Amino acid sequence: MSALTLREMTAKDCGPVAGIRVRGWQSAYRGLMPRSHLDAMTVADNFERLRERLLRGDGTVTDLVAEAGGRIVGWACHGPYREEDRRTADAELYAIYVDPGHYGTGIGGRLLAESVRRCTSAGHGRMFLWVLKENKGARRFYERAGFTADGAEEPFEVQGVAVPEVRYVRDLTG
């Protein structure tokens, strides 16, 4: 793989990022969510949601892309932690996806490290994230990066199937 560049996402990146997000869900959540839900996901729907959010953003959410050889191969998104209807002083990793053809190449780790670095530099005391309880691979990934499950769980349901999430946290002050 050619050199990896991390940069902020632009509107022109929404198409490739939408494709990575859909393929990421279909790959990472296979066996954890109903297949019919994963199969129904479309790049077009994801593109519109990403583009609208990016264009009407207030500057508090950061979208990062990983680019190799002129091609987007990963995406991460972070911002203020959302606690019910309010934002707190802590940070939250909202999403991180790597094109399935690039799993295991370190792209996810680089995106996560950059998100952590930016949130630390911005003065956030902690960074939270939510991950599907049964997504053991993702949980190991976050644990290797210094995140720990803090005992909080949220119910999440897809087409009548329970797929609960657990919360992870990492201190950014040490």
C-alpha cells in the first residue's frame, strides 16, 4: 500500500466514505444484525446523510479520512460526547470504518490515534465510544488502544433483533 495520508473530509469525499461505511457495516456486523437490514443499506442513502451533515455542520464534529494512492480507504468521526440531548465537555468517537479490503493494515489504528490526539489537544478529559456488545473484534481493537468498558450499556434493536451496545472510555489527561 502506498503512503497513508490522514486529512479532514471534504464534500467530495462523501461518496467514497459512504461506500466504506456500507461495506464496513455489511462486513463487521454480519452475524450480529439481520442480514436483510445489512443488504438493504445503500451507498446513495448514506451519501446523502453524510453530505447533509457535513454541509450543515457547526464545526464541533470532525470527520477524518485516510487516503492511500489517491483513494479513500478509511473514515473516522468524532466530536462532543452526547449524553441524552446535551453535549458534554468530553469527546466521543462516533464512527470509525476501514474499507474491508484494508482490514489489518493499521489504517483503523492510525485514524483512532489521530482522533485521540485531536481530542486531547482540544482539552477534552475523556473520550467515549459505543460498540456492539457482541462485536468482539472491535472491542479488542479499542482495548488495545487504551479504552476500557465502563459498565454502561444501551439497548439497540434492528428489525426486532436486540443488538445492545456497550460504552468504552479512555482518559485523555494522563
